[in-house]
Amino acid sequence: MPEDKSLQSVAATPLRTTVVHSDATAKWFVVSSIAYFFIVGIIALTIAAKFVWPELLGTVSYLTYGRLRPLHVNGMLFGWLLACDMGLTYYLVPRLCGVKLYSEKLGLATAILWNIIILSAVVSLLAGWNKGWEYAELPVWVGVMVVIAWVMFGINIFATIGMRKYQQMYVSLWYVMGSILWTAFVYLTGNFAVEFTTGVNQANLNWMYIHNAVGLIFTPIGLAAAYYFIPKASNTPLYSHKLSMIGFWSLAFVYVWTGAHHMLHGPISQWLQTIAITFSLMLLIPVWAVVYNFFATMKGQWQQLRENVPLKFLMSGVVFYLLTCFQGPMHSLRSVNAIVSKTDWIPGHAHMALLGCFSFFAIAGTYYIVPRIFKTKLHSEALANWNFWLMMIGGLGFFVTLWLGGFWQGWQWNNPAIPFIDTVKALKPIWTVRFFSGVLIFCGIVAFAYNIMATAVNANLEGGL
Ligand code: HEM
């Protein structure tokens, strides 16, 4: 039975107050993030194509794989996903608090600075100004701007929560606050503290950053959105607040220790490897708490999936979350890791988390809020449905072939009789499927971007802006 009904009603009641929200900041973040999703989608297809046709785009330095890959990674992570999640946060926090956003002016200044950061990142990475650490490639001066923007975001969100009318705090607020504090810690460590270390310690800090970029930046802000939008989109109270709190605190306790599982069989001490494996297995606790809560919320509501596009994205995202977080602990085991580590399995795993789960949550949230903040109807439900199926089929093609390919690659690497170059040649069919799956995903991005932009333009014509 659901418990703690008063708190759950925070999520289930569409509008408890008469507060009129401007949502200007949310609009800017969401719309610009979608533009980057489209542009960086083209870069994604280009690098996927280079695996199949290595001569593509010749030797022009700024179009080489080494420049475009970090552009794809940073563009998707910071230009699309984090920016979209920030936009959704600017929408949901004031509503969960029953007050207006603390400062729309500060929010708009943050949106402008964020766009400057992304454009600076594009120029820097194409020019080859790259620190050389994965996910932390951006030059120091761009990193400093990220820190300033994050402080501005944090002040606005914490001040809004500080002014809240409702004493009880819905679980999304906990995750938003956690995400702001953890991102600060993870980003500063991965981008700045790492400079003061060398050798194995530096690699260890870098992996701690990479893993926690997913676990302590994108996971909490993505779950904040899922906890808000699943009850909203299905118009059903959350199953259990207590369970959501178990998920939150266990995530806070467990995640930070897992990064060293990327260095198993490497030159780090065995005790550190064992700690990373143990905590990776313990991740199953927060994951179970989250997934059980969402499935239980949907009990008796599954028929809504037929018509409700945001809910389709949300619940598929939950299934991908479950699969990703089952895969993670399993490939942290020494025996499995000996096969899949550093192979294509890892990008397969990373894309299921960041595209299949967290981007699906962000897309669902965008479909939910855009008609509301622009005060109009979504341009086309049918196109949104196409968007879902294109991304779902493309995504499955992408993830599954990379897992199979990665496993096969790892098996070949473990066989000293097979020359390395043969293991590269063997993967070409896998990369070809990945490219065509990417084309489907990109068509989904185009449908999404067009639908949202057309909705915004319609609102403008109707005078809703
Ligand atoms: C059209 C869709 C996409 C295609 C074709 C694509 C393609 C690629 C390719 C070819 C790589 C390099 C893999 C390698 O070096 O072995 C890559 C890496 C990566 N991509 Fe994507 N991508 C897409 C969408 C996304 C999205 C939506 C996100 C995140 C929101 C994302 C995040 C990443 C990350 C984090 C990496 C680095 C993975 C790692 O180091 O293991 N990608 N992508």
C-alpha cells in the first residue's frame, strides 16, 4: 500500500498553488539544450562513420577523430543532457516549493554563461586545446566558467528551496540538492585537484571523476526529474516516500567508492580494487529501491503507456536504468572485467545509461513541460511517438551490438594467438550496425527538435511567449 499520502500528493497534484511561474530560465535552458542535441548528434554520426570509413574527412586537423570525439562527449554531456536537466530543475523546484524561482534574472544570466561555456568548449576542442583527461578535456579557463555557472545555479535553487511554502520536501528536492553539492565536489576533483597528482594516483582520481560524473551528477539530477515526472505524467501518487529516501541515502553512501573498478587488474593496490568491487555490488540497493518504487507507482496504470509519450520514455528509461545498473556491478567482478574492460562493451554501457536512461528521462520531461511553459499544445503527438520508436529501435541496435562486439573483442584480446590488427578488422560489422543505429537515433533527435521548436513557434504565433 502507498504510504505517507500527504507528501505524495506534492507530486500527484498538478498545481497546488496559484503562483504564476515565469519559466523564462527553464525555456532558455531547454531550448538551447535541444539545439546542441541536434548539432552534437551530427558530430556523433560523423565519429561513428569514421569507424566504418576511416578515410572520411581526410586529414583536416579539426575534423579528425581525436578532436571530434571529445567534442561529442562534452557536447552531449554538458551542452545537451546537463543543460536540459538544469532547465527541468528550474521548472520543478519552484513548483515543489510553492513559490516562484528565487531570481529569473540570475537564471537568465546562468543560461547566457552556460551558452558561452558550450561555444567556448566547441572552439577549444576543435582547436585541439585539450587537457587530455577523459570527460575533463576542457581548458582550465572554461572549467572556471563552469564552476561560476554552477555556483549561480546552486544559489538560485537553494534560495528557492529556502523560501519554500511546503515544509515537507518531496524526494526530487533531495536529489536536486544532492546533485548540486556532489557535482561541485566531483567536478572540482576531476578538473582541478587532479592537476596536483601524478601517475597512478592521477589515473585513479580521473576514473573516480568519470564514474561519478555519471553516478553523482547525471544520476541524481536525472532521478530528480524521473521522481517528479513519473507521478505527474501518470497522474498517480508515488508508491513510497520512505523507499525513495532509502534509495537517496544509499546512493549517497555507495557511489563515491566505485570509480576504481575501472582499474581492476591495473597497478593499484588489491584492497582498493576489492573496495571498488564491494561498493559496486552494493549499488544494487539504491537501484532496487528506485526501480521498485517506480514500478509499484505504475501498478494498474500500465495501459497509459499506449497513448502517453512522456510515460513511454520514462518507463523505458527505468528499464534501461535497471539494466545498466545490473551490468555495472556484474562487470565489476574481476572475472567478467578481465574480458570486457576497455572494449566496446564500455561505450555500449555508457550509452545505455546516458542515452537510454537519462536522455530518455530528459526528453520525457521536455515533452511534459514545453506545452505548459509555452502555454500551448504539443505540435504533434504522432511525431513524438515516432521520436520514441526511432530512439528505442536505434538505441537497442546500438547497445546490444556494442555489448556483443565488446565481449567478442575482449575474448580475442585474451587470446595471444590473434594479432591485434585482426581484432580491429573483426569489429567492422559491429561498427557498421552502430552507425546505422546512430542514424535512427539521429532521426529521433530531428523529430524531437522539430516538434519542440514548432511548439515554441506556434506559441509565439498565438502570443503565448
Ligand atoms: C546519434 C547518437 C549517438 C552516436 C552515433 C554516438 C556515437 C559515439 C561514438 C562513436 C563514440 C566513441 C566510442 C569509442 O571511442 O569507442 C561515443 C562516445 C560517447 N558518447 Fe556517444 N553517440 C550518440 C549519442 C550519445 C548521447 C545522447 C550521449 C549522452 C547523452 C553520448 C555520450 C557519449 C559518451 C559519454 C561517450 C564516451 C563513452 C566512453 O568513453 O566509454 N552519446 N559516442
